[in-house]
Amino acid sequence: MMEVTEHSKDDIQYPVARRSLIDGIVVLFFSKNTGVVIKTSPDSEMIFGDISTDWTSCRDKVVWEDVDITITG
């Protein structure tokens, strides 16, 4: 037996990048709450490379906006 269902738009494939709506930093998330700062802003106390396992969920649309990034090099 096989069941076919619609793909969930909430299904996240990690890593994903999010920009903070609060201070403009960009975080590369490796899981729901774990990520590293990859772009800072003048309004933030965070610095490039800061890692946290306790970010506000990357699914929280009040705090984060989806962004696309390309990593090369």
C-alpha cells in the first residue's frame, strides 16, 4: 500500500539562512535553534562567527525572514 500526500511547505532542508527582522544579522541555521552568524550589522552586538545552540526558532516569522545565500570558494 502507498499513500501520497502533499509536500509540506514547512519542511525545512538544512542548512538555511535567515535575516533578523530585529537587527539585520544573517544566521546560517544547521537545525531549528543552532546556527552561526555569517553577516553582522551595525545595530547588532553579535560578531561574525558567533555560534549559538539557543537561537529563536528559525521558523519564527516574527523574528526571522527567509533569505537565499550562495556559498562559493
